[in-house]
Amino acid sequence: MTRTVPADANGDVSASRPQHRLSLRKSLARLSVRPRSILILSVIPLVAIGFGIWGWQHDWVLGVDSAVYRAGAETLLNGDPLYDANTLPVEPWWALLPFTYPPTAALLFIPLAIVPTQVAWGLLTAVSLLALALCVRIAIGALPKPSTDGPRWWASPARSTIAFFLVFLGLEPVWRTIFLGQINIILMALVMLDILVIGARGSRWGGVLVGVAAAVKLTPIVFLGHLFITGRRMDAVRGLVTFVVMQGLMFLIIPHDAARYWTYTLPDTGRIGPVHWAGNQSLNALMNRFTELAPWASKAAMGIGALLAIPAIWLVLRFHRKGQALAAMLVTAFWILLISPISWTHHWVWVAPLVVLLVSRLPKTTPATAWKRWLGTFAVFFVFISCVLLILPNGRNVELHWKVWQNILGSAYIFMPLVLALALAGRWWYLRRKQGTGDTGKHAEVTSGG
């Protein structure tokens, strides 16, 4: 069975169709009458908390990064310096790492200091799992509303959310975030909730959550620029004010640490870790690995990132004008992952909403070209679930001696958004060229599973 839907000048299904208005209140109300859904979404986080309590009782090593978060909060409460040494005095022996986050993060991590280290991991993991489900639900809510004869598997956002949630636990960035006790999924949820839900409704709170996320980890500050160029300038201003006020508060509370972070700790990327390590999936890492730490490698990476900003802004504006807010936001997310000096593999949790977007577009094509989208979606998913980066030799500078094929395979996360953007641009160019010759029809035949 096929259905006919209007297509725009480039062959894309029109985005003028009304969008989902995600209502968290309605979603929770619907969830309350689905006992199996509640069971799935509650059992896994509760298991994480129980695992953390059990680990505390048996002195297990759980959550290296969450242990550092907790130590940063405890150090702040004790009045000790956060950045004067490479480690914190209250860190456990198995998590002797520097605190690299802004001082505002230590303030917001204070709840973790109330409980033992392993329990802190369990609590942070439980929140991360719930945040993952929220991100999936927000992504589904940002998709165009399906037509009455559209694909039935989108008819129940609750079932789709649970299905994606369970599958995404196998993504390397997701399970590594959970294993380390990282905060990446929570920050992604704050950004998505702000841009796609709160700010999308014209709320006066738009931009605030992005400002909070940037205060915890600086990279989300790029989404303030995203808000600005997409016309939500007041949201961008509110986010910036939130960020500045939180930093100013830390200058009042701990002026020494606040000043040291911005003048010494932040520019010292070596404090975070070796930029050429395989776990760093950024242009900076790629250039340093490929050139064997040439002194100009990082500057070249910055130049490439600046050049990529041009097509990135073009894509953001194009998606925004077509009413595809999720796609526009993902362009910004992957651009900052590429240009950031350090983008560990667990930072790439943004692949989760990307997969939701790609899967949603699978039915919107002709039978003759469906294989292309299926192949592209599978390739993206495979890169992040295959753990391909883990099979390569790494550590102790071995990455500097990788062969060409190893550099390509070991930079799979980096090449994924670049290849995807090139394929998208090529497709638009091809369709525009066909339109010029009069070969493009006014409608696109889309197969339906009904």
C-alpha cells in the first residue's frame, strides 16, 4: 500500500504539517494508565540505585567520573581549592583525576556529596536513564505529526519511547556514560527540553536550562548561538544571563577557584587528558593523530571547524525554515562535538535523537529509493553500537603510529556527521538539478506499512 503526500521543491515531505506539541503533563497522564510502561521505566533506574547501594556495601569501584563530581562538591563544602592540584584530597584511590568542570558544577553536584560514592553513581545513573527516556520522548514529539494513514508504529509515542530507550542502552556513548557516571545525557535532556519544548512554546523560561547546562559544562553554550540565529533572541539572552549570573555567584563564593578556572584551568586542555587518545573523537584529535602531534595540528583543526561553521549555519537555518527544529538542533550538536578540543566518545550521546530522526524518515520515500535511507540509518546506528573504536590498539601514544585505515576506522564518530552532511547536501543538489530539467514530480510516493 502506498500513500501520496505533498513534497516541497527539493522532494522532501512538506514540513508545513502541524508539529507535535509535547505536553509532559499529558504524557505522564497517559503513562499512568500503562502499568507495563511504568514498570519498564522505573525498574531499570531502581536497579541502578540498588546496584549502587550494593556496591557501597561491598566497596566496589563504581563511577569514576561521578566519584570526581562528588569529590568536587565535597571539596567545595570543605573550603579546599578545586584546581590547585591535579587531584582532590577526598577522591577515592581508584578515581584520582583532576576536577575539570567550572566551579558552578561543583555547586550543583552538592547533592552527590550527601551519599557515599557508589550510591552517588547509582543516583546519577538513575537520573541519566530517566533523562534518556525523556530525550527520546522529546525527539518523537518534535517530529511532524503522522497522517491518519501513516505508519502505525508512531501512533503510540509511549511504546516507541520504551522501544528506543531499551535499544539505545546498547549505544557505546550511552552505556559508557552510565558506566563512568557521566552527566552527558542529563545535559542533553536540559538542552532538548529547553529548545524543543519550553522555548518552543514562547515561555519566559526559554533559554534558562541551556544556560544552566553551559554552567555545568561549557560546550552547551553553543546552543545560545543556535537560539540566536534561529530567531529566539530573548531566549539566547536569558540563557546568557543565567550563565553569567551563575559564574558571578561563584566569584562571590570562591573567588580564588573561579579566577583560577578561567585563567589557568580552562586553557590547559592537557589537564583533561591526551588530545590524541583514541577516545577523543574531535577534529583536534584527528589532526593530532594524523600529523603525529605537529605543533600546528590544533590550529589547523580550529580552522577546519571555523570553515565547517558556514555549512552548519546554512543547514540549521534551512531546517529551521522548514519547521524541522530537531534536525536543526542536531546540526549544532554535532558541529560542537567536531570542533571541541576534547570530545570523548561518551559525549556523543546525541546520536540517540539522531537515530530517532533517521528512523522516522524511513517510510517517507519511494520503494525504489527506500534502500538508501535504510542503509544510511543502519550505518549510523552500527557505528555507535558496534564499539568499533574499542578494537583498535590505543594508549601509550600508539595512536600516533596508526596506519591510514586505522586512522579512518578510529575516527568513525568524526566522519559520521561529515558523511551524513555531504550525503544530504548531495541529495538536495541532485533534486534541485532534476527540478531544473522538469523531472521532479509534485508528489512523493511513500510506502506505508498499513
